[in-house]
Amino acid sequence: MTEEFTVKTTPKIVVIGGGSGQPVILRGLKKFDADLTAVITVADDGGSSGTLRDYLNIVPPGDIRNVMATLSTLPQEIIDIFQYRFHENDEMLANHALGNLIIAAMAEKEHDIFAGVQLLTKFMGIQGHVYPVANEPLILHAKFKDGTELSGEAEITAAHKQIDHIWVTPQPDSVNEVAQAPSEVINAILNADVIVLGPGSLFTSILPNLVVPNVAEALKATRAKVVYIANIMTQKGETDDFSDADHLRALNKHVGDNVVDAVIMNTGIVPDDYIDWKKWNEVSHQVAFDPEEVRHEGAIPVLGDLLELRDDGAFHDGDIVAQLIMQIADAKEL
């Protein structure tokens, strides 16, 4: 008599995005047995990241720093120092996060931002992998519905206008004619079990990764389950009146194929009187819930009350979302 044993493998999960949403999901996934890789946008050009980008010609470090802080296994006291931001009256250091300066120093020391980030992940005891989507800063471009165009993530966001499509290019002094992701990013996508897109600003945090040409091609070629985490709130001007299906259509359109297999969608209702609209002035209203249209677009709706109300705003509950992602990873098929 023989017995058959099922060997449960650790799923390889790649989380692609940027901004504040990516660390929320990674923090939830960190609690599970998963091989995590974060792929992070390098098109940010505002705040401390933008200043260091301009002065040192490196990829913007802010989103990389936040992901590193999330995935680090160092004591919280050390992570707090890494995340420390200088006061606005500290002259040349004003508003810079210490971690941004450390990442900039590592990039200069290694003569390569990607290599610098990989070395820093070892120092910080990172649980997983942290990959900038490109080894150089990229310029974000947008064409709006009214036919006008703008370049630069900060300017595009500040315009509060409805976007038709976006694209990225290397900086004028780059040796590359087109944006290109390192081989580590492409291999992570091709070898993943699950690829998670979002949550985050559709046109300025998620799509700048997906329109890098070899990233788009890898998403078309991968056998991984591609999952989009639908935003809870629309972004003023850019995605006003967007449903979760509208977000999905924009993702597939920019990649050039229906690559998304499942959409994790929030069923919780944001109370009308809860949001502090002055504090969270980039959001507009709750994303319209439309699972049937998501099915029509070729993706499976995965539903749950994902809502976490805090700080007078509406956010994803990272633990609940992580549980749903792990269920998708364990499923034999979608």
C-alpha cells in the first residue's frame, strides 16, 4: 500500500505598483508563507524623491524606501530611523527622509541603482525581493481626453484632468531609446504564480510599470494568475466616474491584451459623512461596483468587504486582501 502526499509549495507572488497602496498589501502578504517580489514605479518626480532624482540623476527612492521598510525584518526602532523625515526648517535636508538619502548613497557607491538597492535589501533583512521597474528614472507622459499633453508625474497629477492614455520614456540623456526593465523583473513576472496589480493611482502608480515595453510583453507571456486589486475611491479628475470595470479596461488597453484574470473588488460602503475631503483632496468618490461588467471584460470578480476606515479616509484592509490573494494562489484554476 502506498500513500500519496501533496507537497505544498511556497507561491511566488509579484506585487507591481507604487505609492501608499503597495506597502499595505505587502504588509498583509508578509504574514503568509510566500516568496514576495515588489516591482516599483520609477516615474515619481515630486517631493524628496523628485529633488534627489533631479540632483543625483537616480530613480526616485521614496516608493522603494516604503516597500523596504515594510518588508524589512529589522527591529521597528531601526525602521523608524530609516523612515525618519527631516523637519521643513532643516535647510538643505528639509523634508528629506533618511532612507531616501541612504538609497541615494547606495546607488552612488555601487554606481548602479539596481545593484545598490539589492545590497541594501541584504543589510535590512528584507523578506523577499525589491526591484525598481527600471534601472534609471523614467519620464511619465499623459494625453488627456481634451487632446492636451503633459509630462511629469507631479504635473499630471496636479492637472486633475481625465487621462486618455499614458506612456513612459527614458530621460533625454539616457543611453536607452526606450524604457526597459532589468532581467530580474522580467524573470520574476515570467516565473510567478500570482501577479498583483495595485491598489494605487491607476495612471501614476500602476500603469507606469505596465507600459514599460518588456514588462507588457512579459505580462502577456506569463502563466501566472494576474490579479488587479480595484481601488476603493476614484482619483479627482483622472478617474472620476470610473467603475472597477473601467479601471480594468484601462489596464488591459495599456498592456495591449486582456491579461487580468481576476479583480479583487470591495463590497463595503464608505459612509457619506466619513471622508475628510480637505485632508484627502486627491480622492473624489467611491468606485462604482460592477462585477457583471468585470466578467464581460474577461476577468473573475473576487468579492469581499475590504474596507478599513481610518484617519478620516477609506483604505484597503491589507490582511483581508492578502487572504484573498493567498486563496487565489492556492486555487488550482480561476
